Amino acid sequence: MDKNKAQHLKVGIDFHGVITARPDFFRKFNQTLLEQGHLVYILSGGSRQNVREFLQEHEIPYSVIWSIKDYFAAKNKIKYFPNGSFKVEDSLWDNAKAKYCQRKKIDFHIDDSKVYGREFKTPYCHYDAQKHHCVVGKKEVFMLDLQLPPAVVVKEILRFLEKK
């Protein structure tokens, strides 16, 4: 990674199971990223409005919220049911975040779903909410300890990306 790219890092963070699991940490982590001039993309299956409300309630800063549900609703690719639930074809849903990260040139993504990770070209850090860490690669190529102070976590991400 060249120095100009490092100065403008784009980090994707899953909402459900990641931010919702540790809102206090991600408030500080996101703030650290933003203070350093990086961008924070919150990616969620749920609606943008619900995500925004949670982020505001917990004072979690961000640059962009992207919703799989809203994206496919705009494309008329959602089937709604009388009970209020909805369905998007798995073949579309499961790779939506990967395609979005590629399209937006996101440098690093943190998510708790193994299913989504299969399609990613972007470095995908699989998050374990109980252990407070995430791992990039199938054989623990890189482990990011999210119990460390946010500034250290950001440095570790930058160090990992510089080696790529």
C-alpha cells in the first residue's frame, strides 16, 4: 500500500453482530479513524434508517451507511411477506457486501459472517464478538485484537495493509 492510500483508508464495518456487540469500542474506534482522515463505511443487511438511529443513540460516528435491504429494495429485488418479513435471493444477498466493498474500493472490512467472507477481494477480517478479535485469512494470516486501544488497532490495520 502506498503512503497516499494509507492516509485515506476506507474501513468497512458490519453493523449487526459487530458494532451492536461493542458499541462503546466502535464509538472510539470510528472516531479515531475519522480523526486521522480515514473513512468509515457501516454495512448492514437491515434498513439504513434503523442503523442510523442506533448509531445516533450510541453517538457512533461514521462516513457512510450502506444497507443491503435498501439497495435491493431500490432495484425491486425484495419479496415482502404479510408478516412484515422480506426475502432477497441468497445469491444476491450473500455477495452484496463484497461487491459493494470492491465498487467503493474499501481497503479493509470487519464482519462476523463467514458466508459473506467467501466472496471478498477486500481484506476481510472475520470478527469473533466473544474473543474481541478478528482474523484475515483462512489460516490466521493476520489477527486483529480489538481489545487494544483504538489507535493501536488502526495502526495494526495500516501495518497489515502496507505489507500487502
